[in-house]
Amino acid sequence: MSKNVDTIPIEVIILTAEHDIKGTVHVSKYTDTNRELTDLLNDKERRFLAVTNVEIYSKNSNQPPRRYNFLEIHMDYVLMVHPTSQALFRENPKAQEDIARFRELRAKLSQTKPF
């Protein structure tokens, strides 16, 4: 796969209902730095998010991550995307508690009926 000279790689964490996905997405180098991921995710023409150097962690098991050189993720399954530079370190006990609370809240919210 040839790399486009008009893009820059960003390492990201992608959360779905069943998986945490770590990988690299490529965004336009002509976009304002604060809008790179937002513009990519809000593109109405884009139905899939292309990710390289992928590690998929299942939320329901402690199995080792599955690894792929390339993966496309359907945008309807993406709950959240953020740069890894903003990720909490899982080794931190406080971060582990925060993550557990976040998942519990997300589970409760997903069970509530919309307005």
C-alpha cells in the first residue's frame, strides 16, 4: 500500500461496543491540527474508517489482541475515537477505576429509552 504524501498518520484508540481498537488513521495534512479527526469522522461520504497497524482488544475476554496490517471499520459501530497521546494509562489503578465507572455508566445509558 503506497502512502499518500498529502496525509499524516495519527495513532488512535477507537471504542466500539465490543472492542477497543488501537491503530493508525491518516488525515489530511492541510486540515487545522485541532480538526483533523473531527473532519475525518464527520465526512458524510465516508462509511468506513481505514485503520493501519491495528490491535483489537475484546472487552468481553482477556485474550491477547488480534493484529492486522489494515482494517476498515464501519462508522456506525464507532462510539469514540481519540489520539493515543490523550489515552489514560491502564497501569494506573485510578485510571482502571475511572474506566470501570465509565463502562458501567455507558452500559446503564445504553439500556435507557431515548426521548
